[in-house]
Amino acid sequence: MKQFFGAFFGSILGLLITGIIMALIIGGFIAAGLKGAFENEGQKAFSVKKNSVLHLKIEGPVTERGMDNPFEELDLGPFMPPAVLGVRSIVKSIEHAKTDENIKGIYLDIKHIEAGMASIQEIRNALIDFKKSKKFIYAYSEAFSQREFYLSSVATKLYLNPQGGMEFKGLSAQLMFFKNMLEKLQIEMQIFRHGKFKSAIEPFMLDKMSEANRLQTETYMNAIWNSMLEGISKERGVGVDKLNELANNLAIDSPESALNNKLVDGLLYEDEVMNLLRKDLGIGEKDKIAFANIAKYQKNVKPHKGDKKLLTKQPKIALIYAVGQIQSGEGDEETIGSDRIAKAIRDARTDSTVKAIVLRVNSPGGSALASDVIWREVTLAKKVKPVVVSMGDVAASGGYYISCAADRIFAQPNTITGSIGVFGILPNMQKAFADKLGINIDTVNTNKHSDVGTPFRKVSESEFAYIQNSVEKVYETFIGRVADGRKTTTAMVDSIGQGRVWSGTDALKINLVDELGGTDDAINYAAKMAKIEDYKIEEMPKRKDPFSMFLNNKEDEMESRLIKKNLGSQYQFLLHVQSLINLKGVQARLPYELIIN
């Protein structure tokens, strides 16, 4: 009995302590939230001192839609979702800094950036435009990866640590093939597809790339590399042929070689770079540089065009983010749920104050059915108001499906798009269960094919034909949607389809996209179509506030953050495997998980 009461009162005491801690945390949230609300209402959230330098520090992931942390002054450890910079918020901050009299220049501090090439291109273009102001851009790193160097190459002064390094060797892509492993496990992958380039299923049926897959991979990788070289050549004054020679010979093998080949302007330690910055700012060697942190500075950026005070009924352009793999249901910030995105498009269509829609697509595709649900809302919206698509790093397969009906499509030169093809995978694990695990499966059906689709037996010839027929129907629908949207024939779409992947540069040549450009280019075009000049940008779908995200911060979400932190850039491969395990129905998705290094 004594032990019982001890355990009982111990539990009560634990609950009380937990309750007090939670009350303090929630109280802090409310106080911080109220403080932020008053700041936003009465004055700018961040005061920029005169003679300041915008500190563009990018370390880790850069997402399409950044995540602010209004409670940043509270140290809640793993309970608080981390703040993440967004591509658009970075771009708008750079644009604002261009005309900000208090900002004298930018200091690029890029470390281990996790962003796709199109996202990097968008930020890079903003920096190039910033230089028109005649303000300086300093860039410094202890070691440049190729992506980091490409972004930093726009700087007016580019410095490398004397003991650092620079990666300059060309682009590479490695694909894993599971055929032999599956054979050892006695798992048969039953493949259904349309498209000779639809190589998403190749890892399950081959032990190396098909010639078609190798061709498409070489084509778009070379297109992206050439785009990078042209950009570096223009900013650094080194010829494209010379750059290729440096890469082919692995000539950049030391900081000195980077300097001798004009890829950097000097080999300095960070304190020496800071001293040069002080000279440009006209301050003493011991004076503190007034850095404006990008995460705080972005709060000063007006969320709309022009400087006029917003009116309730001011025209709006809806900027709808469609990010992640496409699936049925609600989805979240990292996946495109057909219900959530369809509702956002529908809400924008029926809102009379929204005069145009820009759909920002960054997706490798996914469920063909979910893609069609979103496509339907795009076509309905297009009948009422302009719809323009802005493609991010990837807008392929299902990502292209939801884009093709738009009035106009913008992509970056290094956007990955196309992949117009479909597939389905059905594993047969009967032998694996019987021979490897000693498990036998017995079945009772009411009809001849009641268990079609089960992973515990091989499909019959008639069942294979039945499933393949559904794949063929989806493909015919897919190319029909594209043909209607792009005002061409299904034969033409089929000739550039078949699951083939294209770079944005090549996609422009074959009429898959209309223009090369970023989100702002798409917004400006949408405004012209809608015949509006002063407007507000309304980002959709509406996001949960950080307070709600805190309350819904479940254990599995915290675990995911921990795994992502430990795996770094390899985390997306884990997500890719998980997505393959959870595949349902016919898929329209990119051939593989793509990281360009």
C-alpha cells in the first residue's frame, strides 16, 4: 500500500511540475506573440542602423516558403520548430536592400547550403540585380562547394580561406539499383509503365542505367553544368573552355590554384575580410560592423508592390505554393495534398479581390489521380482569371501535370521538368515470405480476382493486362492534358514525353515552358494579364501559426528533425525510400531522387 501511495503521489507531483512548465512555456509564447503583434502594428520589427551591411548567412536548408520564428527570443530547445529561410523571402530582402539607404552592401556567408539549383539561381539573379545599385557584395568561405561557389561568384569581392578549399570538378549523378538485392531476397517487382524514359522503376528491374535513361541524364546534366559555367564565366571573366579544362584536370586543388585561375580575388582569413569591409564602410579597425541579419531584416520587407498603405479591397495576386510529392488528402508543408492545394486554388478563384494566381511548383510528382484533382482546379481558375506557373528546382511528371494548364509557365534554366510518363509497381513477396521467413499465405476469395493487387502472389496474365491498361489510360489522359494546355497535339507531346526529363533550357525549346525566369517574373506577368499595378501578394495555403505548430509538435516530428540533423543532405534519400514503400495507385513522378553536386 505504501508503494502504491508513493507511486500515486509521485505521479501527481510529476503532472503538477509538467503543468507548471507547460504554463510557463505557453505564457512565454503568448507574451512573445503579443509583443510581436504590437511591433508589427506600430513600427518595423527590426531597426537597421546607418552604414549597415546585410549579412546574408545561409547555412543548411533553404525552402520555397520560409518559416519565421516570432518566439525566437525564447530558448525552447527541441520544442520549437526551427526557423528556416525561404527563397522568396531572401530574394525580397535583397531587393529591399538595393534601395535601402542604410544598407551599404551585402556580406555573403554561405555554409553547407541545402538548396536546389533553381533556388540558387533565383537568389543569384537577385544578387546580380543588387549590383546595379553600385553597392558592394563581399563573399567569403573556408571551403566552397560547387553550388556555393556558383552562388558566390556574383560577388564584387570573393575571398577564400588560405588553408581552405574549393570543389570544381563538374556535376555527377549516381543511381542505386536494387535488382540483385531483391533477387537475393526473392522479391519480384512487377512493373507497369508507359514511357521508355520512365526510369523510376529501373532500379527494381535492372542493374545499371538503360541507354535511354543515360541519354536523358547526360543531356540535362550537361545543360545545367553549361548554365553554371556561363554564369561563372560572365562574373569572373574566365572563359567557359578554360573552366571546363580546370574541371577536367582537377586543377583547382589548392587555395592558390583558385586564386591563380581568377576564381577568387584573394586568400584571406575572416578577420582580414572584416578589415576590408571596415575600410569600405569608412570606419576604424576597432569599430564594430553593423550587420543586419537576414532573418531579422526580412521582416522589414513590404509584402506587396509599392509603398501605399494597403486597403482592405486592394487587388491581390494569390501566390500558391505546391511543394513536395503529390498525394491524395490534406498533405502538409512538405507534401502536396490534393485536398489542400485544390482548396487553395478554389479559394483564390472565388475570391473577387484576387485578380490573378501564381502557382509555385516544386515537385517531383506523385499520385496521378491527386495530380488530376489539382489540374482540374487550375483549369477552372483559368476560366475566371489569369493563372501563371513558376517552376522551382523540380516540376516534373505530376509536377508538370498540375502546371500544364496554366496561361504561362516560367522556369529557371536549371529547373528539372518534363518526365511526362506514368508507372506502377506491385511487389510479389510470396517466395520471400515462404523461403526466407517460413510464412505461408492462404487466401479465400468471393470472386476470381478478389485478391488482385496483393503482394503475396504473382499476377496472372489477364491481371497484368488489366493493370497495364489502367497505366495506358492514365498516360493517354496525361498527354491529352498537356496537349490541351500547350495548344499542340498528343503526338507531339508523346514524342517529347515517354517519361523523358528535361532541363528548363531545353524545355523552353520544345514548348514545355514559355519563359526562363523566377517567381517575380511570373508575378509581374500575372499582374500584366490582370491589368493591375498596385497589388498585394497573398501567400497560400494559409499556414498554421507557430503556436499551433508547437502544440501539435508530436514525438515523431521531433524524431524526424533529429534524424534529418544527423543525416544532413542524405535525409531526402530516406524520404524517397519511404515514399516508394507508401506508393498507392498509378504514379506520375520523377525517375529518382536528384541531388546535383
